[in-house]
Amino acid sequence: MEQNTRLLPRHNNRQSTILTWAFVLIMLLSIPPFYLWNISNAISIVSIVVFFFYGLWKRPHDPFRRISLFLFSIFYLYASMSLYEDFNLIGVLWNGFRILLPVMLLFISEENWAIIYKRFLTIYATILIPSLFVYFCAMWIGIDLPHKLIPPLNEIKDYNYYAYPFMVITDKIDSFRFCGYFDEPGVIGNISGVLLIVNRCNMRDWRSWVLLISGIFSFSLFFYGLVALYIFLFGSKMAKIVLLLVIAMAVAFLVTSDNVFNQLIIARLEMDNNGEMAGASRTIASFDVFWKKFLDSNMLWFGYGHRYSALVVDPGGQSFKHLIVDYGIIMFIIYICAFLFYYMSYHVKKKHLMFLMMIMFSVLYQRPFILSCLYLSLMIFPAAVVKYSFESRSNKNK
């Protein structure tokens, strides 16, 4: 079933139009692109700006939505009161205010979320076109384009980046993974993967082709797995047949030879000594030891505090386990239930509810950043798209 973007709502006033375009810009800047890496507090400043988008809000009347807001408020209030860092008064107030900002996103109306999605999809796909062009010229054709060496966004990384026009690439040996404007190819894999399946893999839409190409050349295991899972669960019979043929061709022609795909994807599917996929690990080895002890401790229930895992036990790691270590299993369950009730407030069909939960779990698995405007938006706006595009079309065909 293809998505019909003509069913998505449109703005009738200038203020809402300006605010939604500005919000889309905030989403892009919050990642952030490599142009802003030298601005140390860029992400914090961007998160504060979200507060001024009250013009997009709508008072919630649905009981499921009110339950969702209540649960989200509990979670983020607890997170703001369990700050691991900055125990001085100013630090507590700053982090406390910042960590409560995501609740404000839930007040944005479903109509505005649908419009934000449509505009973000267009802008994101458009800016990736010159980035992909530079990537193929520099990395595959071998054209020596102007570039310079720049330090990483994250100081704990032990490698640098080559900054080209519209693109960065790591200086690691044999690094062919497409990063676009961002510091990790996983960012491209995550955003492109979610947008592609929310757009229902509609290959009649030129934007889907940009998403597909960017995701493929990010060599992101997440992207491949998410798209394959979507096709398997929600795709048509023809799409499933095509998926099986692609897998068969990969096994026949790629696994038996030494190539980039085999090195970056197939090798990561191999099982390690612990019986886990080599490419599925989102944490460092020492954290795995800590995690086993943590599950048997009393800290499992309410955690160690905000950002404890990222700063102390797993610097550089990115896993949903961080949320449990920081806030405890009880608050983690509350967080999941908050999203469940939020999706239920749209009163979508069961298969679409399962689709939304799949997106939510996939984003939390890959990028569990509960303060990120972008990644929170990736878990929120699909519900509005389902309501205005998929559900509306189904009702129209009855």
C-alpha cells in the first residue's frame, strides 16, 4: 500500500507555515551537520528554541493522549531530578529545564506533525543529492575534490574527518560508508531508514530513491534490517519476492568474494564467541560486564541517574540499555507505555499500531537520545502520517 501525500493536511495561515519550516530547520540543526561542530553548545541552544513553537500546539482532549502526557511528564520529571552531573544550582536548573523540553513536542497538533514530516522529508532528500554526488565522485570515481581535515564532533573518537563540500568522511582506512553531513553513517541509516518506511517505500516518489541510495551506501546494518523487516511484515507479496531474490543474490555473489559489502555488512552478521552478531553490539566490552552485574542489583529499578551510562560505564556506546541504567526498568517501562498511549490516541488500526511501535523500538535501539529534537520527532510524526495518509486512504477505498 503506497502512501498518498496529497491526503496530508496543508496550512492555511502564514504563521503556521513559518513555524513548521523553522521547526524542520531545528530538526536538521539538532543532529548537527558538520558546519556546526565547532559551536560547542549548538545542540543545547537549538533545544531551547523548541520552547517557542507553542504556536503549533493543540490542547489534547483524547483520554489516551492525556495519559501519554502524564506518563511522559513522570518520566522526564524523574530524569530531571536524577541528574548525575552538574549538581550546582545553575546546572540543575539548566539540565532540568532542558530535559523537560521533549514533553512540549507532544503538544504539537497532529495536523502540524503531518506537515512537518512532509517538509522534513523533502528538505532532507534534497540536501542529500549534492552530498551523494560528492560522495560518488570522491570515494568511488576517485576525483580529487577540495577537502580539509577536521576534528570529530565527539572528542572520545580516535579518528578525524575529511570535510568535502556537502559531505564528510572519516579518515579511517578503507572507509567507504556514506556519512552525508553528519559524524556517523548510522545517522544516515537511521533517518533514511525511518523516512523510507514511513513513505511506504514508494518508489514512484523521487525522494524514496534518494533515501534508498543514501541508506544503501551508508552500509548501515540498521537500515538494511529495518527495511527488510518492514517489507516482511507490511510489504506486498511482490515486495517480499523481490526481497528474497535480493537476499539470494547477495548470498550467491557477495559472500563468496572480498568486496566492500562483504566487509561492512556480511562480516557483521557473523556470530561471536558469546553467540551474538558481531555488528549488533552497541556497547563497549566493559559495559557488557557491568550490565550483567547491574541486572542483579537493586539499582535495576530506578537507575543511577541522568547520563551515568554515557559518562561513566559506556562512553561512546549507544544502546537502549543506557536508558535502563540511567533511569531504571520501571521508568523505562513507563517511557514505552507513554509512546504506546500516544499512538493509541490516534485510533489507528492494529497493524498500523504495530508499525508505529516497530519504528519507536528501532529508533530507541539505534539512537536512544531522549533529548534529541530529531530522534524524538522520528518517533512522533509517523503517527500523524499513518492517520492522514494510510488510514484516510483506507477509508476512502471502502
